[in-house]
Amino acid sequence: GQHCDEPYCHQLEFLPFKCVYCEKTFCKDHRHNESNCPEASSKEKKKEEKQSDSTGEEEKSTTQPKILKREACHLKNCNLPVFLVCSNCKEKFCMGHRLFEDHRCGEEDPEEDGNDVHPSAGKPTTKNRNLTIKKPKIKMKSKEIQLKVDRIKTKMNATGDKGVPVESRFPLKIEFHGEGNQKFPLRVYFDKNDVGGRILDSAVRQGGIEHLHDPFKNGFRLKLTHVDLSETVHELSLSKPLRDNSYLSPGDSLIIAIEDQST
């Protein structure tokens, strides 16, 4: 064994402890006595301070995460993050203002009265940011925008005979404004090689208005018409294939009209 180097101890220790700083030998009672080794005391304090600083930094990093700022919607008074870029005016808009009619695509800049803010937009921003909509090179009218949106909806939601090949499908929106129109509008696809008479029969049957499709009994006949942007009315030929009607595009609307046969 060895004797303890503590001046007032000198106890014989069979399992002595050697200080790693001053290399003196101590018994188990004096091995942690800071007065024996000032150098060890100062180094231990520095070590504890470093540990406390590192734990404080870790707490700050966990409690204060970095927030990535996303670009805000380009519509006036909307501060929501950008969701997509408009295919027409090339401006960036949030989820609530992504559609043409929601951000008044192609129109003059909206007024700054805050009335055009989408319900999901929350409180208007007070930042001095240029949020005005740039006027597109080609100004689209509201009717053209509505037609484009309606065509997209019809193409996405049209149903029909699954036996029709995909490349031959011609989606249409069928409307009827007379009595018994509960099932209308219909969004269905037909074979582009079908004639107009077959399309009319199918639309009448799916809409549940077969009782009106009897000119001898009712004194009137049903026909399919299409109204274009210039308000020109086209009557669908009952004998021509659907593909031969040049004024029709996939997703367009056809209206079932009633023509009086009594006169």
C-alpha cells in the first residue's frame, strides 16, 4: 500500500487513488478534496462551465427551430404561401386563389378595399409588397375563362360506356332546363363516331325524360343545340357523326331544347 499525501492524514491505503492532474496519491476519504489539488479544482470548474454552455445551446436549438419563409400569394391583401403558378397570367397564387375566377385572371387590378380576400386568407397583410396582378398580354374574357374551367370539369368527371376506346371518347356536358331536369346536367362521354340521333337518345334516357321524346304524342320534338361564345346557336345534326361537328370541342356543353311541331 501507500500513504495518503494529505498533510494531516498519511493513512496507509492498500487501494490508493492517484490524481491525474498533480499525480499525488490519496486515500478514499481525500481523493475528492479540492484543497489538495487546486489545479484539479480549476479544470473541473471549466469542464462544468463548458457542459452547461453546450446544454444551453442545445435547448435553444430545440426550442427555437428555424422557420423557412415561403413566398406569399400575389393577390392583394393575401398573405398565404404560394401554391402554384397560373397558366394564363403567370402569377403565383395560394391554394384559395389558384382558379381563374378566384384571382380575377385577365381583369383589371382588384380594388384595395379588401373585399376580394378569399375566406381562407385570414387577416390581410400590412407589408409593403407589390401584390398587384400583372395584366396578361392576351386579355381573356370571363366567358372564355368559365368555358375553359367547365371543359376541364367535364373531362375529369365524365362517365359512360367503358367499352368505348379511350382514344374515341368525346366528353360532353348535357343540360336540360325544362320540367323534370333533376338529373341534369349530365357529364358523359360518347363515341366520337356516334351520330347525333344516338347521342340524343342516350342523353334523354340517362336524364329520365323519355316521356318527352315522342313528337307524335307531345306535338314537339327534342333537339341538341350548342351555343358558342358569340351567342351563335348550332343544332347538332342527327345523321352526322359527332366528330364531324367542327364547332364542338371535347368538354363542350349541349342543351336539350324543345321545338314546337304544332305550327
